[in-house]
Amino acid sequence: MNNTTTKSAIETMKERHSVRKYTQYDMPQKDLQEILEATITAPSSWNLQHWKFLVIQSDSQKEKLLPIAYNQQQVVDSSVTIAVLGDLEANHNAERVYGEVVNKGFMTPEVKEILTNQIHGAYTNDQFARDEAVMNASLASMQLMLAAKDKGYDTVPMGGFDKVAFRKEFNIPERYVPIMLISVGKAAAEAHGTLRFPLDEVVTYETF
């Protein structure tokens, strides 16, 4: 961490706000690597890890992204913008994931066979595959933003971009669905807090 005193995870969550104005700052590759390494520890259904990340950090690629992101200036001014993609074919990861579990002695080959068959069966439903891609990549996205904040960086998630143009310009394989863009960098001004509804408006217990 960059801070001299260690913050709790809850403090980091409360301090994270979306920032849209950034200073020009060259992020050390080590920081980017550590943020991404923390990101991929996110949970995922069946541990299939339904995500892929496209890091856009060169000036030329940022300029290509700018009109696709509807000219949101943060994609140019921030250190990097990371495109989070969801894997529509994450079931193909099952053999590798559960083969490792079997090799370590935590699962029998018979159980692995049953489980992988269940996974492949579920993925015959295209809507299920898409829902899983979106849900699990979104879990990783939040983890990425919290990891960045812990390292002293600010972020903003963006769902507003031309996904068709993005796919074409950056050669995104059909296997992946664009979920969001996340700009990461050093804030030019402190982010202001935003309204959060009180708990009694958003939480109910047991049933509605």
C-alpha cells in the first residue's frame, strides 16, 4: 500500500468514489500488475474465472478508444483504461480448473466428470452463459476498483460506450462480451461524495 497506515477493507470501500478528472501520470507497471493480480482473486461460479482484461495505456490506443467511449475524457487523461470482458465460453475452463483439483487430491475423477458434465450442460443455454459472463466479470470489476484504491489510485466504471465499435476496433473475439471500461489513475481533484439511500430503504429481512 502507498499509505503509511494500513486501512481496513471497509475504509477503502467507503473512500472509493468515481473520478472523471485525472492528472497525467505514468503508472508503474508494478502497480498495474499488483492491481490485476488482486483482481483475479475474485470469486466466480464454479471457479471458472469468466473474465478477460484488455489494458489500454498507449496514447495511440487511448485516442482510438475516445470516440468509442463517447468522448469521455478520462479514457485519455487517466493512466490506463481497462476493458473488462465476460467469457461466454467459460465452461471450457472446467477441465483445467477441476483437473488441478483432482491432481491435488481434493476431488475424485468420478466427481470431476459429473461436475464438468453439469457445467457443459448448463452452457447449452445461451442466456445462462451471458448472465454468468456479466455477473462474474462484474465481481472482478469491483475487486479491480477496490484494489486500485488500496494502491492509491482512483477509478471510474463506464458502461456507456459503443460496444459494437469497440469489438471491431480492438479485435475482440466473439467468445467475449464487453462488460465495462474502468479508467484508473490519479485524480486531478478530490472526488465528492454522492447520495446513498439509507439502509431502511434498501434492506429487508427474511421476505418482502
